[in-house]
Amino acid sequence: MIYIVPDFQNPTGITMSYQNRVRLLEIAIKNRIIILEDDPYSKLRLNGEKMESFYQISREKFKNKDVVIAVRSFSKIIGPGLRCGYVLADRETIAYMNSWLQKELNTTDRISQRIVAAFLNSNYLPKQLEKIRKTYAPLRDQMIASLNNWMPEGVTWTEPEGGMFVWVTLPTAINSDRLFDKAITEKVAFLPGSKFYPKNHEKFNGMRLNFTYPTREQIRIGVKRLAKVVTDNK
Ligand SMILES: Cc1ncc(COP(=O)(O)O)c(C=O)c1O
């Protein structure tokens, strides 16, 4: 199975191009490999053109109903604690997944499912999406502007069109695990990039920054302080 997060991926915020989606689907179909499309973020698009999902492309362009299993989540668009989502796949696959889920969890949390169902039935989701996109866009813009303002030469970052994260790449000599200890003394936290690699294959010069929780002012001050810590440790 190929596991992918094609839209505003966690941790980099990167979105896979249409051409690469088609190419990967061709490879998967030819080699009879299932693609698991994990998509909690695509509805958090803040600008740019909406991208067709693997699920859509596989069905519409390739007329293939088996190659993609899509999993979607309400956690990032209704409430982070919900841990409630759904699967798009053929019935037989869903029945297998359901049977396995019962082994893992015994039963899923029905209270959050009922909350989500009531929310969707009341048609609150479109308004909620509009609201969170309006809230997040200036925060993302502030983070990019602050990185541009304060980060020293040699530091680069992604400029995501949505999602929640910006991925910063530091010069390879800087270890972000160590940088973290210094940053928190300045009251700035981030997720060190090493946490996203398999054990013993870590790279240490990445940082995941979240722009959806802090205020614009906190982002401005936080990035300025973080840039100083980076500069002092170059
Ligand atoms: C790529 C990805 N998939 C899934 C999840 C979790 O989704 P859920 O809250 O529905 O378990 C997250 C983050 O929490 C994520 O970043």
C-alpha cells in the first residue's frame, strides 16, 4: 500500500501537483498497489486552485474503483478533539476496515459521531469553513511575512496555499532538536523536524511551524524571536 497526504501535507504544507497524482496513479494501477489517500486538510485551502483528489482522478480519469481508499477527517474542520472521520472506498473494503476497526477499538466514539452528524445536518459546515479560512489566511500570511523579515540567509521555508503548517529548512549544521531547547527559553515552541522521520533515519535541520493557533501578533513576535535564536546558533 502507498500512504499519501497529498494536500497541505503534515508537516511540510506541500500539495502534490496534478501531474504527479496522475503519474503515481498510473504506477499504482500498473503494479496493483492500493493508494491510501489521507486527507484531513484539503478543505483548508486559503488561496489557489482546488486540486482534484486521488479518489476523484482514479474514478473519473482512470475509471478505476479499487486503487484508491480515501480517508477524511472532521478533526481539522469542525473541532480538533473530535477524532471523527470517514472512508470512501468500495463496500467490501469498508466492511474489512470496519471489522478490523472493531478489533482495534471495540467501538468508535458515537457521541462525537452524533455531534458531527447534527452539525452536518444543520448545514453549518459551509459557514464554518468560510469562517476558519478567513481566520487562517491572515495568520499564514503573517507567518510568511515574518519569516521573510527576520530569518537569516540560508534558511528556506514552504509557502503553503492552505492547511496549518509551514516547514522551515535550516542550514544542515543547525540541529533543531537542540535549537528547540534554546527557543523555549525565549517562550517560542515548534515541532523539531526529526520527529517526522523513522527512528535512526532522522534529519535534524527542519522545523514545523503552526500558524492556526497563535494570534498575528504572537506569530510576529514568535518568528522574530525564533529568527534570533537561529541567527545566534548559525
Ligand atoms: C495527515 C493526518 N492524518 C490524520 C490526522 C488525524 O486525524 P483524526 O483526528 O481524524 O484522527 C492528522 C492530524 O491529526 C494528520 O496530520
